[in-house]
Amino acid sequence: MTVFDTDIYLRRLGHDSERAGRPAPDLATLVRLHKRHMETVPFSSTGSLAVPTASGDVVDLVDFDQDATFDAVVAAGHGGGCVQMTRLFLRLLRDLGYDVDLIAGTTAEGEADYGVDVEHMLMVAHVDGARRLVDVGYAGPSFLAPLRLDGATDGREQVQYGCRYRLVEDGDGVLLQRRPRLGHWSVVFRFTPKVREPAEWCAFQDLANVKLAAVTQESAPQLYSRAVADGQVVLKGRRLLTVRAGIEKSRTITDDEELRAVRDGILGGTLD
């Protein structure tokens, strides 16, 4: 088993520490590692902690084995879910010298299913005198490079790869909104800037286990995604969503062979 190793992690993200040394903990490095993470480590519900296991063991979102998780998710490149990738990327960033905190949010699906505001896990990095929103564990479509937080919750737009993003105050929280080139504004998720500890996800973990007790591996939701050079590809069930240079397209895959090919392309990184 490959235990957590910063240099192996960086190599997965395309940085050779032996040749170039470890990168400086600045904004340019954070932007590069964020995008490369989403390109090289796919979101995979198959490898996520939040799906039923063959043994029927309960899901552990708080005290999971990070070495075993690193081996499968990063070293082997199989990918994983929100909590796995966020906790591992948090550890990498801290090893590199970044000041970074965990924060919590909730997606529309999470609010409907669980009714909690500590569901989605993401981060805030304090870098070059400013705060940046960091999230490599959301299937998307979403932002691919860190978003500016300071002074940006008044709805001003931030543009990435043809898509527009804005942060809008919502009570004690913030709505992340996204607009593709030819589409309308929609909410990605809601988050609060309060710094969290992993143990605060225990309530969500308990609710998830109750829900998953009635779900089989065969009926568990299938969700996969990977960033590409100019956007992102998301497969949810049979619905394929692509966002390329801000142009969003969606279709339903009816052929099982094509469905497997698309899933394997996302997981294997063989997408065009």
C-alpha cells in the first residue's frame, strides 16, 4: 500500500519534486494544483466513501484511513468523493505550507435528502494576503480554479473557461452561482465561511448511513466527473453533461455500451 506521500501526490498532479523541488505556497501554485487535481483525480461515486460497500459496513466520513484512501484515490488514480478528495488535498496544501481551513456547505440534493448545512466539504485558503475558495471534491459542473472570496460576495462576476461565477450573500451564508455562456444563473451550492473540524460531519455521516441502509450497490447513484482542458464532463446516471469553453450541452445516453465507454473515459482520463 502506498501511504500518503506529498511528492507522490505532486507527481500525480504533474509536478516532479525531485527535479524541480516542491512548489512555493503562492497563488499561482494553488491555481495550477487545483485545476490539475480536477483533471487527474476524477470524482467517482464508485470509489466514494458515501456509497454502500459490499460488506455492508457503515460509511465513515470522519475517521477514515487516509493512507488507504490516498493509495486508491490518488496514487492509483481511481478518484473518490467529496470528503476523501477534500481531506487529502487539505493535507497536501498544508504540507506545502499553505494556511487553509475546512468549511461546510450544502447542495440542493443534500438539503432535500438530509436537511443539514454541514454536508458538502470544501476549503478556504489564505494566500498572498487574500482568501480563496477551494473545492476539488464537487462533481460539478463548478469552478475549476480557486475563486476570490474577499470583497466578492456582492455578486461581482469571476470568469473561468467561458463560465461566469458569482458569490451572493444569503443570510449567514453565501450562494455560489454559475452561468454558462448561453445559459442562466443557477445555484451550485450554499456555504458558510465558518471554520470547521472534521468531527462536525458526524451528524451528516449518521444520516447518510441511515439512508444508505436501504440502498444496494446496484441501485446506488452513479456519478462521475473530470475536468478537461477547457471545461468539465459530468455523468450522472445516464445523463451526460459537458461544459466546454462555457458551452453547456446535455443528453441522455440510452445505449449501455456507450454508457460504460463514457464512464470508463472519465475514470481513465481518456476523454477528448
